[in-house]
Amino acid sequence: FRVRVAALRQFQKIDKQERKTILEVKPKKELREIKKIVHQQQVEFGIIFRSQIIPALRERSIFLLNDHHLFSSVQKQFARDYFQEKVLPHLQFQHIDTELEVPFLKNRGLYFVLSLAQGGGLGLVNIPSEVLSRFVLLPSLDGQFQVTFLDEIIRANLEQLFPEGVQAAYSIKVSRDAELYIDDEYSGDLLEKIKASLAERSIGAPTRLLYDSAMSIELTQKLKAIFQLKKNDLFPGARYHNFSDFFAFPAPPNTPDLYDAPMPPLPHLLLETSSSIFQSVQLQDILLHFPYQKYNYIPRWINEAAQDPAVEEIKITLYRVAKNSSIAQALLKAQQNGKKITAFVEVKARFDEESNLHWGETLEEAGARVIYSRPGIKVHSKILLITRREEQLDSARPSVLKHYTYLG
């Protein structure tokens, strides 16, 4: 939604006749088809979650309480205390009205739309899952492991925020356009254009509003008007959104059987037992397959090159650079040790642009030569070239002749 769907929405803005010359598909029709398919997938996902995953968890005495009305008296008190101490400092409330300034919804942020009692209109409260765990472990009976959503902790305590009462609370989530729109890659400073476009990514146009399907049609239409959305931007969902948070779902202690068996990367026998990768490569060519074999040989090799007096130069292409990249840190060490470093940094690697820029600038500040993206292409390939002075071959030694030949 942040890239492909966003691009289709942008195509809609192009003049119809001009659009026909550059695009074979009809954006509006494609968006309708996407909405239909995604809705079918969400329905199927919901059925699997409710009919298979939740019952399977119960069989292991793991209970996900998806309604605060199911809380015991002890759990209700815990929820009140947790709300006061942990949640309340991170909550932001605002009224929403078509006549007032439209509130800004963060990309992938979770919110409650509130229908306030006594004619209070509509309200908006954030669900601060970016700073607090989405799941809260509840005090439970012996032998049970009970967990609830952060959402339910907030629902259970809305009266603390609104003493006049809340008639209903529905969760919503917005996805925003994350594409980098660069008018012309071939003129001007491409790097500066990317930096400027990155600064606008977090405020990109909404491309999807995911909402609780229990929400009334009237309220849905109000939100559509307030946030200036189109029909194809509205996607009905369930009570909860952002199921990727389940990657951090808490598990009971001492339950290794609930996890897939670990599959550690395999060692390369020669590299694992050798103290020098250069010496290993001199003995034979080495082919590594990632992620099936250990990747740490690569940063280890660069670190070895950084310390090797015979190494003169290191050239490398960098596509996606982690924030704590061992590769980038090894390159810094090599630069500090007087090696000549040349790095091609691809700053058009989607969603890793900022990290790549950070490391590119860090390497530049250390004295390395950094080449950034080229117009019209995106460099995915991973290339590492180390230039090292080797001792002259002694052709008189029979052992050398077993490994080398001369062509003249």
C-alpha cells in the first residue's frame, strides 16, 4: 500500500489521454480489484486466526483475552494501575470535526475513533504501540497464561479520560504513501533530491484507512470526508490491526516445543578452522551460500584486511546497510588504518535510504571515497574487491607448481 498502491493513486492524477500512452492498466479498476482481493485475504486470515490459532493456544493454556469485559476483578484492577502508570503518559486526545483542522494520523499508527456520549461528537485517541508492548501479560490463575492487547487496557479505562462516557470505540490504522517522488534523476544533485524526498515520506498522502468493520456506515462516511479519502481507500478490517506485532507475542517460560526448531547457518569447514581467510583463499577458491552458511566470514575478512599491512585498497557496493552494520564498522576500521576505501552506496534502497545515507556520510567523514546512486538504475549487486600485495611466486618450488601455472 505504501508503494505500489500509492503509485496507482498517483497515476489517477495524470490526464486520461496521456495516461493511456504510458500505462496499459486502468488505475481505478486495478485499485478496485486490489481492494477486493485484500478483503478476501483478510476474511480468510480472520477465520484461520479465530478457528485455528486461538483454539490451539487454549490447548496449551495460553489465553488471549480479546475483550476487557472478560477480565477478572484482579485483572481489572491491574488494568487500571497499568493504564495510570504506563499508558496514560503516552496518550493524546483530540476532537475530530470536518469544520476543524484535520488531525494528522501517523503512518501505520493505531488509533481509536470514539463516539462520545451526551452529544460530545467524535474523538481520536492514539494506541501507543510504538513505545509500549502491544501485548500485556495479565495476573492469571495457576497453570494459565493470560495475555491481552494494549488496546483492551485502553478500552477498559476510557471513562478515566471521558467521565461523561464513551458510546463506542473503534480502532483504525492509516497507511501513507512512502514512494520517493523525484521529478528528474538526471538533472541536479540526486543525493539532495533523495534527502528532500525522505523528509516528506512520513507525511505522504493516505493510501488506505483500515477500520473496524463493526463501525457504522454513517461513521465510516464521516471519516472518509474528514480525512479526504476515496471509496477505494477504505478497507474494513477486524477489531485489531497490525498483526505483525504478534512477532513479539509473549510466550510462557520453558515451552521450546512451541517454536520451530532452530536452523543455524552452517560453517565452512576450511574457514572455520583457519586463522586467516586470505590464506584459505590462497589454498582454494571458496563458494559460500547465504543464508545457509555463516555470513560472519565477510565482516571477518574485511576486519582481517583492515589489519593486514599488505592490503592497499578495498572497494565495495552497499545496498541495504543495517544501523549497526558490522560491514560498515569494519570499513571504518580499515580507513582508520590507512587503507584506501571506495564504497558505492545505493541510497534508493527502499526503506533503508536513511540508514544507507548515514553510513555513506560516516564513511565520507572518515576519509573514504563514497559514490552514491546513479540516475536511472538501482544497484542491487553485492561486490567486494580487496587489493593486496602478494609475495612473488617461487617457481622453483614444486609445491607452488601444484597450484599455479604461467601463461606467456
